[in-house]
Amino acid sequence: MSRIIRIVAFGLGLMGGVVASQGPEFSQQYRQRLGGAIDELNQVIARFDNDAQANGETRDGAIARLRGNPDDLVSRQGVAMQGNVERLGRLDAHRQAMIQAGPFARVATMVRDGDLDVMEAAYRDFEPAVPVTEEGLLSAAIGFVAVWGGILLLAGFLRSLRRPRGRAAARAQA
């Protein structure tokens, strides 16, 4: 029975390692999507800025002009552009935080402060991979040890719950 538990623990430990290694991989794919979203917003805002400048306006002035327009469609475009500018600021700040966080804190930074739209898009297209980075390998090792060790500890604990009854009975007979 003990041998079976060790084999099962090893197999589940390997699975735990594979699952844990996907955190850094997902984070990497998320960062790629984040960069793409930032690039696209930069292009949209640059076109808007060029149009505003061609009409003698600053970005803020053009947005205020659009938002103050009595035409609902035009007003909504002003609100949308203001949202784009604000979102770009958030995404840029988040990307900088992830860069500064370093390899092992990126996953936590993504989970804590990530953009849900970008995260959902990354999840939809996520392709598991075997990361060969230091971060990926260490995550895999931690996942393996956590699951493997946890199962062995749990099995040992459960065995120890059964043993005292047998020892107590043996002592009572002596």
C-alpha cells in the first residue's frame, strides 16, 4: 500500500508541476496581449491627436468639444475617447509594474492588478507550453514538491491515525 501511495503521489506531483509551470507561461502570453492592446490604443489615440491638431485643438480640448456636443453620437465618441486615454494610462502603468516586478512576481502582479479584458482574451487563446525559463522551471519544481509532498504527508497522517488504535490495543493486552 505504501508503494502505491508513493507512485500515486509521484504521478500527481508531476501533474502539479505541469500545472504550476503554466502560471509563468500564461503571464508571458498575457504580457504579449497587453503589449498589443497598448500598441493599438496608441495608434487610435495618435490618429485622434492628429485630427484634433488639424482642427486647432489639443487632445483634451477635442474630447471636451465632443463630449459637450448636443448630438448623442458625437458626445458618446468623446466619452469613448476619454475612456481610451484613461485605459491606455492604466495599461501602461500595469506593464511597467510587471517589468519592475521581475520574473517571479509577474504572475502575482498580473493576478492582482491585471486588466480583465486582456486576461480573458489571453485565456481564450492560451496555449499551454513547457516553459524553459528559470521562472517556469522553478514553478514546475515548486508545484511538484507541493503536490507530491502534500500527498505523502497526508498519507502519513492518515496512517498515523490508524496506528495509535493498534498500539493502544497492544498495550492494553500487555
